[in-house]
Amino acid sequence: MDKRKKILEAALKLFVALGFHGTPTSKIAQEAGVANGTLFHYFPTKDDLILGLYTDIKIRMTAFVNENAKPEDTFKATMKGQYLASLYWALDHKTEFSFKQQFHNSPFHLLLNQEEIEKQLKPHFDMLRKGIEDKIIKPLPVDYIHTLISSHTFGLNQYLTSNEFSTVKQHQLISDTFELLWDMIKEN
Amino acid sequence: MDKRKKILEAALKLFVALGFHGTPTSKIAQEAGVANGTLFHYFPTKDDLILGLYTDIKIRMTAFVNENAKPEDTFKATMKGQYLASLYWALDHKTEFSFKQQFHNSPFHLLLNQEEIEKQLKPHFDMLRKGIEDKIIKPLPVDYIHTLISSHTFGLNQYLTSNEFSTVKQHQLISDTFELLWDMIKEN
DNA sequence: CGGCGGGTTGACTAAATAGTCGGCAAATTT
DNA sequence: AAATTTGCCGACTATTTAGTCAACCCGCCG
């Protein structure tokens, strides 16, 4: 039941293991336990499938971060909340995270609507701008700060994924790393 | 002349534009102005070609960084030299950098020899360990520091690539960013 | 009951693809 | 000059692939 979901799950697993073009649609259908035609019923082309999978993951991740990162009283606490939430999501969804990474670093990311991306980023940028106005963080271009934060998140995630740590230690490391990041951008 | 080189150049260009499996060997041969069979004369399989291209780029990059980042008197200056060199290389070789990124984030990176990688990283790790011993930088795991630095480099590069800055401004930004990074890891 | 329609099937096809192979032409060696 | 090697060619093939389609199943409504 819910074959669309099964297809997406199978596609995720295989794309991460074999790459986009390395995975034939027939194998995806097989892995999903679904006929070949059914796949094309839900996703008219392979590109549609890849893009559909990306948006599905993106939506689920954004939902998680929004739920778990409620705005706190201070600017720093709000930022930390978001930082922690996205990192924990990535750790709990390694395959999804790996897919996202692969997608962003492939020519497929060109299929994305640039306007759409900016719209999604706007709240975050607004928050950073406010932090600058209030002289809490350094007056750097917001997209620059954003790039630094996200690559930082990505790096830490890679480190945590390639080493196996206890949950406690992991939490400690994430928290400490946020402090490093904060030192980097806070106004002195 | 030097068909091998022509093949590598064509492969680089097409892989970045179309993805690994999105690029047929026939198109690579055509773009290189070389017969189909010639490609397979130099690279018995497509995987060999991808791996060959990766090592070729890696070698050229390492050579550049080693030349341009001579050990300076202070620890910080040495580190800054390396940081600048790799960033300038990336900016001067955008396509190569993009390929490297795509390669690392694809299942192909599994073809790499893990031992080999560690051997290449050793000098860098040794340097960081010395910095810790001498109480110049914070006593964090060296592979952790390394991950933070490289993701940082990657992020900055992405930022510089997606915005067009003047050379002067670019240099300024790179230098400033190193200071941010340095503040993050230096012992207080 | 009979017919309607969305979801599902899997055999099928037209096109594309990685890799082969027999041979050629220009160096290099004898 | 003959023989051998080497790099190179491009037509060819066996296989794979994305996508099609006619038929089918089954719940639902008139």
C-alpha cells in the first residue's frame, strides 16, 4: 500500500548506493516491489523522480527543524536551536542527508527553481539581518554567514558520521562546536 | 597531440556539465577529437577514466599547494599560506574543483584507497598536532579540526564562485575569513 | 447487473551505451 | 629495406535503459 512512498524509499536507497544514473528505473521498481509501469505512473520521467525525492526529503527536513527549533528568548538561543535541530535531523537520517549532498553537488541541482530557494531562505536571512542590526553578530553579508554556517554544519556532520561516538559524547561535541561557530560570528 | 590529455580535458568538461553516468564515453571521445577506441586504449574502462581524472587533478592541486605554501616562521603564517594556496587554486580551477566535489559526494569515492588518503593527510595532521603541543591551537582531535577547516574552505569557495567579486575584494575576503577561522581554533 | 475509471501490470521497443576488434599508418628497430 | 612495434582508428555488437501501451483488476455508482 502507498506505492508512491515505496518507490521513493527504494529510489533513495539505490541512488545513494549506486548514484543517479547508475540506478536503472527497473531496479527501483523491483526494489519497491512494484511493476515498472507503476513507477512511471507516479513519476513521468526519471528526472521527475529525482526531483520528487528531493522535494519530499526537503519538506520532511524543514518540518522537523521548524517543529524542534522554536524561537527562544535570546538571539543566540534561537540560532543554537536551529543549528542543533538540523544537525540531529541529519544524524537521524543519514541516507537522506547523503542523497541531499549528492543532489546538490550534481548537475541535477540546476533543475531547482532559484526563486523558490531564495523564498525558503528568506526567514533565515531576515533573522541574521536582525542580529546584525542589533549588533549581536558581525556586520557581514548574510549569504556569506549562511554559507559559513551550512558548510560548518555539513563538516561536523561528516565527522560525526565517519566516527562512531556515544550519544552523550556526540551531544557534547555538537554543543561545543556551536560555541566555536558562535565565537566566530559574534560581535565582540 | 597528447591525446590522453585531450581526453582528460574533455571528460572533465562533460562530467561537470552532465554528471558521470550522464556522459557517454562516445561523447567524450568526440569532444576530445579522438576516436572511440583511443579512449579505451588509455583507459580500459569508464571507471578507470573517472579515477584517472581524479588522480590527475589531485596531483596538480597538491603540487600547486606545496609550491606556493612554503613553511613560514610562525605556525599561523604556515597555516595561512596553505589556506590561501588551496583557495586560490580552487578559484583558478573552478571546473576541476567542481569535479572533485562531485566525485567526493558520489559513490565513486569508494574506489579510493583509504590508506593512500591517510598517508597524504599525515603531514597536515602532524602540523596540527605540533600546534596543539605548543599550545597554539585548541586541543581538539586533529581530524576534527581538519574537517572544520576543509568544510570552511569549501563554503567560502562556493560563496566566492557564486558571486562575482573584484580580485582585490576577493583577496580581502579570503584573508578576513582566515582570521575568522583562526579565531575559532586558536588557544586563548 | 453492467459499465465506468483509477490504479496496476509486465511484455515490449527504440534508442543509447560500454567496450571489442581487425586493420592501418607512421615510427622505430634490425 | 624489411620487419616489428606502437598508437590510433571507427565500424560493430551485445546489452541495457527509459519510457509506452494494451489489457486487467476491482471498488463504486446508476
